[in-house]
Amino acid sequence: MRLRVRLLDTRPLRGSLPFRNLWIGTSAAQLGGQMAAVAVLAQVWDLTGSPVGTGAIGFATGLPIVLFGLLGGTLADAVDRRAVVWATTVGQLLAAVGLCAQALADNRNVLLLLGLVAVGAACNALGAPARRTFPVRLLPADQVAAGLALTNVSFQMAMLAGPALAGLIIARWDFSAAYAAQAVAVAVSLLGVLRLPAMTPERTDAKSAGRWPERGGWRIVLRRPTLWGSMATDLAATLLAMPIALFPLVNEIRFGGDPQTLGLFLSAVAVGGLTAGLLSGTVTRLRRSGLVQLAAAGVWGLALAGFGLAGSLWSALGCLAVAGAADTVSVITRSALVQFETPDAYRGRVSSVDHVIGVAGPEIGNFRGGLLASATSAPFALVAGGLTATLVIAAVAATNTPLRAYRTPSPTPLTAPEPPAVEQAASEAPVPGSTPPGAVEVASGAGH
């Protein structure tokens, strides 16, 4: 089969007004979130002057995501998902207004600042699983991956533009202006949610209607080879090969510790990811998404091993750009696969597992890399991590035939019903094969 290089597929924006409203709102929220992250980092440093203080930001954001992420998945499978996202977005808006107010009041209490950050993170964690189910409900099957690619591109652009805009705003005004910009962005996101149709979870039988979900997302994932294989692939890639924590050490050892070079490392990953997103039409039209994810995750590991061996700056940046591109392809294909392979009645809980893995994997991976580098060296940690990740991913590919052979469904009606057998298979008995009955009929997922 001849592979054609295609630009970003914009059919979801052109063909679906609800998805377009969602994408505009999500893009605004992502940009505002990046600006707020820089403002929080700068304000905490201003208040404490301590790396312990800035490190506490990760605790204030990470802990609520772990604690509330799975709860958000259960909530998304019990009530109208649009209502869940609306309520949690209102909570994020109030948290952003609180951040702006404390900055205007010249707050000197870092605990208050971190508390507001934690509130915003908790609201985001509660709403994220429901939000992740929207594209598959709003778009035809052959456009879901393209819709996820569009969301990923907006995230990559926010990562590039958000910090720079925040720096300009803080330098020209102060922290409160950056938080106010975030509040406006979240308000735009809220308007996008309000324009969506109601999205009540589809029930597999009459008895389950109105009943609080009983089974957890982990149980569902472990009973479906395609789901656990896809998530294990992502976890191996991030847990074993995440490189960000090692950037300062590599920069110090090989490039003299120049802060501009350190910035180039981060930019190279983002540029690679953005480039892959802009050319994502090449992969979003491929139906072998399981195989594509496995290949992309393997390229990620090999590229980071190459970064550990790179002697020149340009070769190092090239390896990071390839890694960023591979990460984007892996994220897009995994997100589509997870949504397609999960019956709608369980999508909230499974999405919450995917969300927790996507958040915890990179953080623990950075911690692992730092520990290994302190015991050996940064280049060794990168090479060992990248090659180990590639080997684990190869093992998943070799042992998980359903994931390797998986094909995304052909276009079907947006809300095709699922037969009662799906509920029994998902909650009571192991599911043979890769495609549970009814999962692919539901037609209608930043970076790490």
C-alpha cells in the first residue's frame, strides 16, 4: 500500500459545528493554562526563592489528578457528560478568578496560592474523562482521529506560544494580568461547552439506566487486550524513557550549560510534535492504529536513545524533534483506539484510567530518569531508558496480537446502539479477541 503524505485533516472543523465550538474552547483553555502555569511558577519563586517551593507546584497539581481522575470517570458514566464538564469548567473559572484576586491583593502566602492551584487541578481531573469522550460522540468514525489530531495541534501551539505570552504579560503588567487572561480563556471554553448537545452515557440495557456504575475502569481495561496493550505501550514509553528531567544534566555535560541550549531542547520536542500534527492527515486516515501506535512508541524510545548518544547540538535537536513527532503520532492513535474500543457506557471510567496513566507516567518517568542518572550518568540513563522502552514495546507487540491487528471502524451512524452482550462481557467475563461486540459500532484523547 502506498503511503501518501497528507496535511492536517480539517474535516471535523468544517463538518461539525459542535466539535468546532468544542475545539475553539479547548484551544483557548489550553493557551490560558500554559500562561497560568508560567505565572504560578514565577509567583511561587518570587514568594519562596526555593526549588522546594517550585517543586511543590507539581505536588499541588499531580495529587488532585490522581485522587479525582478516577472519580471523574465514574461520574462521567453516571450522568450527562456535558453537565459534568460544564460544572467542572465553572470550578476552573472560579479558581482562575481566585488566582487573579490573590495576585491583585498582593498575597504573600504560598499555601493559599498552591491551594487555588490544587482546586483548579481537581476540577480539571473531574472533568477530563467526560471531555475525552466528546469527539467520538460528535464525529463520524473516520474523522475521530483527525479531531484528536486537531486538539493535539492546538495543545502544541499553546505550549509554544503560552509561555512566551505569559512572559510578555507579566513583564508589562504583573501576575494578576496573566491569571486574568486565563480566566477569560476558561470563560471561552465554558461557552463552547454550553453549545454542545446533551451527552448522556449510552446504556447497554434498561436496568442500567439511572444506576450508578459499579465496575471500575481498571477492570474493564484489563479484560480487553487492545486497551491494556495500548496503555501498556504508552506507560512503557513514558515510564522508561521520559527525558525532560535529564535535559539540564545533558546540557551541562555536553553543551556548557548554556540556558539557551536548554530552551532549544524543549522547543525541539514541541516543534517535532507540531510538525507531526500538521502532517497528521497521513496517519489519521490509516486504519491500523494499533500497529501505528506501536511503531511510533518504538521510534520515541530509539530517538531518545539517540539523543543520549548525540555528540553535536544539531544531532541532539534532531533526535528530540523525531521523538516529539513520534509522541504526537502515538498520542493521536492511542486516544482514538481507546475511545473506539470502549463501549459508551464505560468510556468515562476507561478515559479516567487513560488520563491518570498519561499524567502519572511522565512524572514518574522523569523521577526514574533522575535517580538512574544520579547513580550513573545522564547519557547512560537516556540510552538505557530508550532501549529498554523499545524492547518492552516490542514485547507488547509480539504478545498482543489483537492490538497489533486492530483496525479502526469504518464510518457508521454516530450513535449506533450496543447490544446487551457488551455489558456482560465487559463486567462479568474476560473478552476474547480484540474487538468486543458493539464497541466499534460507536462512531462518534499533550502530550504527555
